[in-house]
Amino acid sequence: MIIGGSASQKLAANVAKELGDSLCPIETKKFPDGERYLRIKGEVAEEAVIIQSTGYPQDENLIELLFMIKTLKDMGVEKLKVVIPYFGYGRQEKRFKSGESISAQVIANIIEDAGADEIISVNLHEDSVRDFFNIPTKNISAMEAIAEYIDSISKDPIIIAPDKGALNFAEEIAKILDCSCTYMNKVRLGPDKVETKIADIRCDFSANDPKLAQLNKTEKKVSIDSVKGKEAIIIDDIIATGGTIVNAIGILKDQGAKSVSVCCVHPILVNDAVLKIYAAGAKSIAGTDTLKSEVSCISIAKIIAKSL
């Protein structure tokens, strides 16, 4: 049995379809004073799966998730898996300044205390968030779905990570598509000035290179000219304001990229980010349906169903 929260109902329906499982409806509303109401409609099974992202509005979606977990447990569900495609508050996984709340840890604790038996999330910003749970926790990747999408829009792509932190995503996709990838280096020149340039690494997945095979197809050199005449595809886990992506698009255009498309797992896209990215020259923007947005055209239903 699949139960979809307000933030992920379409995704939940698609996962249920993939699994041939039943979809349990819920009723939820907000009272005039802002408090939430939730009702699970219908009978529940001994095992159930909740699918609910905790993106914007984070607090409302989180409270709804907690209500669902506790209510289902009270109704007799013995094994409750909780799929959180986008894990809100997950980017504060450590104390950067004295006195800060480690919000990812707090959220993990209250979800577990509510009665979750297993957690599944998609491309957590930091995998270390899983350490805050004392129950089985999976961090699954959306790159297979994104690679399939890229294959449908580009015949000669080069996958670009906008910074070194996203390099593993670019490598994963490049390996699936057997194409080239690289990343951009950020160099901080001062408190308010950052320079970005293309790094000279990781390209050319030639199967004939024995050294390359030993290195899992990830250690070939590439010159800065590698994007010239290519269909550049920028990949990142989260796009919020879009500033990093806008900067990357400008550089790729200057280096002679034939076109620049943008893909991400979690399309937060605040403060006119979509407009800014298109204005910078992006051919297209695509995100997965971990969050609801105007660019959420890549479904991760099959990946979630496979994990379940």
C-alpha cells in the first residue's frame, strides 16, 4: 500500500502504478489558524509506504509527514517505509558556526521518533545525513533517470558539473551514456568574488585503455577545448537561486559549446531562477519530480519502485 502526501501525490501514484500496488487516499487541509488536519481514508495493510517530499513549504510538509507516520502506526501498520524524495533541512548536517542548530539531525530524530521503520531518500545533499538515523536508511540516485532523459535530447553530449561537489553526478551519468564529462573549478578571489573555470580532467571513456578500465573509466585528461562544438549538459543535485548555473552557462558559451542544457535532481528554483537560467542562454531546464515545479519532467517513479 502506497500513501502519497500532499507534496508528492503524483509521484506516489506513479510508484504505485509501477509496483501494481494500491494507493491509499488521504484528506488534508489547513484550518483558519494555520494548523494542519490529516485523515487517512480507508483501511491500511500491515506494510505501507509513505511518499512525501519535505520541500517548500518545508514546515507544512514535514508536519503532514509526521502526522501520516504516527497515524498509520496507530492504525496498525507494522512495517512503515518512508520515502522522502527531497529531504528538507538536509543541507545543515553539521554546525558551521557556534550555536547553530544541526537541523538535519533534529529532523531525522523526529521522523524516527514518529514511528518510521525505514527511510529512503534521493540524492541527499550530504550522505552523512543517514548517520543521524538508527533505522535502515537508503540514499538512492536519480542519475539513471536523468541519463535516460539526456539521451533523449542529445546525441553528442558532454556532461558538466558546475563545481567539484557535483563531479560524482557527472561521472555517473557519463558512465551510463559512455560520453565525456568534466567539472568547473571555483576559485575564491575575495570575500565577494569567485572565479570559475573548466578543469582539465575526466573525459574520453575509451574501452581500449586498460589503465582507464582499472580506474573505473574516470581518469582521462581533457583540455579546456573539450566543450567546443559540443552539446553541454550541466548536472547538479540542487538548483536554488541558479547563480552558479548562470555563471557556468556563460563560461561554456564563451568556450564554444554548441548548446547548453541544464538538469538537476531537486528543482527548488527560487527568486526567478528559471528566468535567469534561460536568459543566460540555456536551451532547456529539466528536473526530477522529487519536487513539484514547472521543470519537473523527469520521473523517478521507476527508481523508487525498484528500491522498494
